[in-house]
Amino acid sequence: MKILVVCGSGLGSSFLIEMNIKKVLQELGLKAEVDHADLGSAKGSGADILVGTRDIAVQLYDIGSEVVSLDNMIDIESMKTKLIEAIDKLKK
């Protein structure tokens, strides 16, 4: 499974979210390739799950991957819940 965290420039906020996702996955005992990128790179990434804040996520829905829209990029519990939902959808 590949997870791509997306932000406008592919630097600050996406890197912070990537680190938090890695913590969540470790806590859940799940393995995935997690990376971060800018919005322009998301389409060709081949990611199974795209993660971004609400303003970015609305631009990701037409790519064809599962999209996780975060209301707060430092709310780990919400991130965990939304990641579990996206992973469960991929398993179906």
C-alpha cells in the first residue's frame, strides 16, 4: 500500500503529516510506503491513498485514489480514524 501526503508545495505541512501517519501506522501494526509531495505530483504518484488538509483534499478526488481529508493536521486521533476507514475501503 502506498500513501501520499499532499500539500501545495510538498514541503512543510505534508512532511509533518507524513511523520504523524508513520506513527499511526506503527501503532496499528500496519506497513505502508508513505511519502509526501506537492499537489502537481499527486496525479502520477500511483498512491492508493492520498492525504491532505481540506483545502488540498478537494482537489484530489478526481485522481481515483482513496482520499483522506484532514480537518486538523495535528489531530492524531482523527487522522487515525480516517486512515482506518480508507484502508478498510481498499480491502473491499
